[in-house]
Amino acid sequence: MAINDEALDTIFRAARTHRHWLDKPVSSALLMAIYDLMRWGPTSGNTNPGRIVFVVSPEAKERLKPHLEAGNVEKTMTAPATAILGYDLDFARHMPKLNPRASAFDDAAANQVTAFRNGSLQGAYFIIAARALGLDCGPMSGFDNAGVDREFFAGTAVKSNFLCNLGYGDPAKLHPRAERLSFDEACRIV
């Protein structure tokens, strides 16, 4: 069954990338609810390599700050929460639980591609889930991946992919919406 137009507006058509935030906290329960929704999105072979660190405390924000490019500092430091979306290169250790019928994942190069691709998919599901739950998002690159990995994923096989600020965006500070490519500019039916 298709969802209604209002829901489609919420997660796609009317949703915007926010850079300015209202001073309104995001609860731990809401962050948990985002994951609880996004984890159901499909990944190849049910690999589920996505990993998330939610940066919410002032101390954690200060740990993240030196790894941000200058243009991303203010919007990240003022966001109620910042998610570090990563992917686990050692996702295969969970395959006996996630897909017991799967063949062995013993090719490191293939596993890296699988982890990055499916972790990116899970990052997209994350944004859709956050928007569906009433949060605004500010996904971004523009940070030192290696520094973030050392700071937040030390001792693990998790690598950062992108950051996503979360909260309640200030609609008064939005820029005019940028264009998107039309179907004919981006697609072909063969």
C-alpha cells in the first residue's frame, strides 16, 4: 500500500537540508526510534554494516569539532545531535545471525565494497527515518574521516562515511530550494 502525499512531502518533497537549528533537544528515545525504523531497510544479503555514533553531549561535540572543516563547525556545534554514519568492515562476524544461509565473506576487497555500499544505503534509510519521525536533517561531508575514525571508532573495524546533524531546523533561515534534475535529465528506460 502506498503512503499518502502528506507522508511523501514530509520525507521527500517538502523536506530540506538544515544548517540552522532551534534550541530544542532531541531525546535519546527519538534517536533510538530512528535506528529502530532504519534497520528494517534492505541491504544486500542482509549484511547490515551500518554503524552510528550519536554525538550529543558538549564534551563529545568538542571531540568532534577539530575534525570538521571550517564551514561545518557552527552548524554542527549548534545542532542538538550529530550522527556519525559509519560502516563496519567486519560486518561478516554477524552473518551467522543475520543470514545463516549466506556463503563465506572471506574476500577483504569485496567486503569493503559491500560494507561501504550497504552502509551508505543504511545512511539514506537513516535520513528517511529521521524525517518520518519529525526531525530535520543536515547530512554532510566536509570532515577528516581518519580523525573521526581515531576519535570515535578506535579499536574497531568501523569507518566513518558521513555526518548528519539532527534536530528541529529553523525554517526562517532556509535558503531558496535548489533545483533537481528532471527524469529526462537523469534517467533512461531501456
